[in-house]
Amino acid sequence: MDADPRQYENIVIDSCLLMCWFYHNISGRGECPMTSDGHSYQFASVFCYLYWRSFINDIHKIVRSYLVHNCFKDTLESFIACTGVKQPVDHLEDMEKRKRIFHFALDGNASKAIELTEEFAPGLLEENKDLHFDLLSLHFVELVCSRKIDEALGFAQSKFTPFGKEQKYVEKLEDFMALLAYEEPEKSPMFHLLSSEHRHHVADSLNRAILAHTKLPSYSEMERLIQQTTVVRQCLSQEFGKDGQQLFSLKDFLKS
């Protein structure tokens, strides 16, 4: 009896056995290289070795992409030294600059993040008004939290005025300006604008934008794989979920 398709992910396929099946069924030889002449066995062994090396190289690329994307320079250098994978020197130099910008934004020092971004990626913030607004908002929030109200008002008047002419920013501006009315902004209905999660979201968006600006992928290969896997699992869940099984959820899967 054939295996239930929903259980395919639990089936482990040995690459050598897969080669034997291919050789036996596709080549027309009608024999298994693992049990026939030595040349066929050597062919299967070489195939398996090359297949394994290709697999390892792909894994190395995925790990390298993740480390580059997230600016883990020291870890990347150790990884390169251990595996021998190649990495362009300019990527390492750019990574250090992106890392500084990312951490300035993450720590709430948006003005410094903006300054370094304009030096490293000229024109980026002019082209990406949403990102520019988010960074300016981070600086405004820091002024409010520091109770520098006069400075915050002056900053808002000089920096936010152009955005007030566009409807999509009006509601956001109202939320940020409302923070001025509270003695403890962190207890206001807009407390999420002060959260570390919000700063991380903005910093991550900035990092992706810089990567795209420098002609590098804005998403790491690992993220792409997770996205593709999630879509496939969701499609399969929808197809086989007709039997009453719960639909696939990446969030629930990671918790399991």
C-alpha cells in the first residue's frame, strides 16, 4: 500500500538508494549498480559524493546569506575560516556600516542612523518616504520620552510638515503628536510606538532597504526558504485539511 501523502515528510530517502533506483529504472540497464559490476558501483558512489557536496555547498550558502544579512561579521569570518566559502571583501566592509546603522536605529538614535544612511546610501531616504518618516518618528519619540517637549514640537514642525500634506501620513502624525498629551507616554493608547518591537521593525526595514540599494538581496536565503516552505505547507494543509486536520501554522510549528 502506498504511503499516506501527508506522511511523506517523515520518509527519509537515502541518496545512494535513490541513485540505484534511478539507474535501475531509468537507465534501462535492468540492474542495480550496488550489486553489479564495480564500475557501476563507483559511478553510484561518485554521484552520491557529488550530490552530498552540492548539498553541503547549498547549506553553506544559506548560512552565509543569513550571517551577511544580519551583519554578524565576526561569526561570518569564523564561518569562512572553517568552511572555506568565499565572500567578497566589500561585503564585509559594507556589513560593518550596515551594522552601525541598524544598531543606531534599534537603540532609538534615529538621527545618527539617518546621517549614516545618507552617507552610505545617498538618495535612499528620498526615494523611500515611508522609511524616512518611520526614522524621523523614532527620533520624535525619543524626544518625547526624554520630556524635551519644546524640542519635540520644533522637530515635528520642521520635519513632519511635508508629510502632513499626504493623507496616508495624517493618521500616523496624529498618533505621534498625541503622545505629547501624556505625562507617561508608555501608558498611553499609543504605547506600541515606544516599544522595542516597533524600533526593531523600523531598523529591520532600514537594513533591507540598504541591502536593496546596494544591489544585494533584501531577504536572506533562509527567509526565502521559510517563506516558500510555509506556502507549500499551507497549500498542502488546505488540500488535505478537508479531512478535518488543522491547517498548517508556521508560528505553531516553531513552538512545537
